[in-house]
Amino acid sequence: MAQADWQDILQYCMANGILIKRGVKEKLLEMDNPMSIVEKAEPGFLKLEDFGAPVKVLDESPADLARVIAPLVESAPVPVFRIHGLADYDMDDFPMKATDASSDIEVHWDITGNSVTEGRMDDIRSCFNDRLKKIKQMIIKTGLPARCSDIARLQSERIRFTGYENIACAIGLVNEPRTTKNGHLIFDLEDHTGAMTCLLRKDDEDPNPVVTSGILPDNVIGVSGSFSRDGDLFYISDLHWPDLPNRQRVHAEQGVSVAFLSDIHVGSKTFLEDQWYKMAQWMREDPLGHTIKYLILSGDVVDGVGIYPNQDKELAITDLFHQYSHFARLIELLPDWVECILLPGNHDAVRPAEPQPALEPDIQQDYNTTKFVGNPCEFSLHGVRLLSYHGKSIDDFVAGMRTITYGSPVDAMKQMMLQRHLAPQWGGKTPLSPEPQDNLVISTIPDIFVTGHVHGHSCINHKGTTLVCSSTWQDQTSYQRMLGFQPQPCILTVVNLGTHKTASIPFA
């Protein structure tokens, strides 16, 4: 049977709610007309028992063979205790079974049911004022070389701050950043009192990373320096960020594990369903799988409908609700001790503007044990604080900062931590909802920060916070192929909540 025929079978099964159990694929490939079996199957599992008598491989045994070919029998399943060649984790770091731990989930903030914006100019103004107020206090706590002043007051006293004798400090929002022909960075800095034009010089001997990479508009930053003699420019000597302090992470008393995935894209022709079955089996049979109490799904669990032009040509399931129903059946394959926490992404059936509410009850009703939250969401597992965000704003960081690429999305996550904001740019690639309070400010430092969206994978420690860029469960799409981008699919990231030890399990 040709591989293309198998793809047709797989797409038919996905569209009709048929799940193929292990060993069935091989049996189908041995048949002359496998679709005759598949088309008779009811929604649910297609099992070996559905085939009836064993499949006859040869019509007749060759006469010259002095033996009888034995009938085919179902092969015994092979235990999957450890993926071959994987040596990046020690079971001594993951000693506790998830079945021995009680559930402990506390949601600290979620936009679901709490969105109050009417989209008016007053809401936008209130959102930016709230952002400025919150992040300004963070910057002041880091320590400034001089007292921070309102921009209007600095301008009225600019003669005092001309030259290098007196240092002036201000905190505001970045507006219209651009690069001069000589390579200097120039932007307007605004607060509620006024605006001033700031210049950060290029220095070839001691290059400033901000000049090299650029800066996103609408960031809240602090500047210190002095005015030019005519007062038209504020020369920056230092930039001040609300960066993370070095800190100790909270450790759970119960050493259970949490696993991370994102961008499943069920419904797409490139969804890797076989690898999902493999992961479900691994969770049941591998000792590390028995430590996983929680599975965080950070958005885009389905491919959606009408997300981009001609998407219908790349869909195996063209109905949106059928996509979610199929994913619900895939969730049921996971062990019953695993609790799923699901938040939406830009492909899911919610408003595109962030923060996004949880999926609608009509969709949730197909799921038995899944907890639905908004995007982003702050919650704790056994006292360990997590910030989960789909990561759409990574597109803005890649577009606006020259040193950030899709090949290393964790660099964008570091910038979010540095700037203490998940999506600072208004009017970029990320639609934003102007809530009166800016709920995308990272007010509380998380112990674990997780994103997805870009189909990469990373897991690092950054100043006491574990940064996880969740892997996708989708193969390379035609658009990615055109761009020459190779995703990193089917990598399950596991973090021990008691020790913060990590493991990355490949299934592709």
C-alpha cells in the first residue's frame, strides 16, 4: 500500500472521530482494500478485533516450500520504559508518583469573566497609565542614580541638567524608536506630563546591546543623562529596566512533575497523531510518566478554521467543533492521574485580542478532567507559581528587535522578563484588548514561565525562573517550508515541582 493511501485513511479517521489503536496500522497496510474496514468503523477506537479472521498474506503457499506458513497473530506489545538513547534525566530526581499526590491548583488571575473594556479612548488611556504606574515602581526599586522627575519638570529645569555635572532621571513610555544614519538610537519618552526626545549613542568600542538590537515601542523604561545645550535632545548615559532580581524559586513539598506542550493543531493534515499515541503509552509505562501530575497546554490545541488564506486545503478536519471533539478523545488516552490545564491561542475559538478568555462552555462540555483558563494565566501548583502565555507577541519581538529570531524564542522570553511585560507593543502583530488595568504586566515574578506559538523548544533557568518554550505537535507546514523554518515537534518538557529538575522527552 502506498504511503499516500495511508494518509487518506488517517485523514478519513480524523474527520470521522475514529482513533486507531497500536498494531492496527500495520494490519491495514497488509490488506488489499483497507478502506472497506475503515468505512464500517464507528466513532471511537478501531481495534484488531474489528478485522475478524487473520489477514491472509499469501493466497497459496508455494509448492516448493516444505512447510506451512503460520497464520498471522497479534504481536505482543513492547514495553516502553525508556526511549532509546535518552540519558538527560535521572529518576532519582523524580521520585514521587503522581498517584500519591493530591491535586493543588490555585488560579491567581484569569481574564475570563473579568473583561470590562468597552474599547473607548478612555480605556486605552487608562491601560497605558496603569502600565506606566506599575512598571515605574519596579524600576525605582532597582535603584536610580538620581531622583526620578516628571518629564515636564525636567524640561522646565533643563538648564540645570545641561552638561555632565547634574544627572537627570525620568521614566516613561517609548514612542517612535528609530535609528539615525550614524547608527544612534533615538526615541521619544512620554509620561502623563509631557514628552522629550532621547538619544542613545552608538559606541563601537563599547557597544550597547539596546543600540544593537533596537527597542520596541510602548515599553516603559528609565533613562538617566543630561540635556543638549539647546535642550532639544536628552543624551542617555544609562537605561534602567524593571529586570528580574536574582532570587530563589519556591519548591513544592510534594515532588510531583508538571509537563508542558503547546500548538497541538488537531485538525491539520500535519498533526502528528501517531506520536501522540506514543506519548500516551509512554506516560502509562515509563517511570517518569508516573510522576506527571499536571499537563499544561499553552494554546492552539486545534488548527482552527479560517485563520489564514486557503487554510481549508491543509485541514484533515474542516469542522471546528469536530476538531475540539477529536482532541477531547485524544486527551482521554492520557493516564487518569494526569490533570490538564488548557489555555487558548491565536488559532483557538476565542477573541484574538489579548488577554483572551477561556474556551466557551459549548466546547468545554466534551472534556471530562480538563481545567480551562484564559491566556495568559497566573496560577500555582503546590505553591510553585506559574505564568502561562501562548506567546503571540514573540512575533513582535522578532520583527522589532534585530537580535531575536524564531530559532531562539527563549531570547524573546528573556526580553519579556526584562521589560516585565508580555506584549508591550500596541498596534503590532499582537491584537491587544485595552482593559482599564494592564493585565499583561508581569507584576509577580513566576517560578516557571511558559510560552509556545513558534513551534520551537527551550528549557533554561533564567535568574531563578525556569523558562519553557513548549514544543509543538505539528510537523512542518507548507508556510514554514517556504520560509525554510524547521519546527522542533513532539518534545515533552517535564519539570519536577519539588526540585525544579527538568527533562525533555522526544517522541518524533
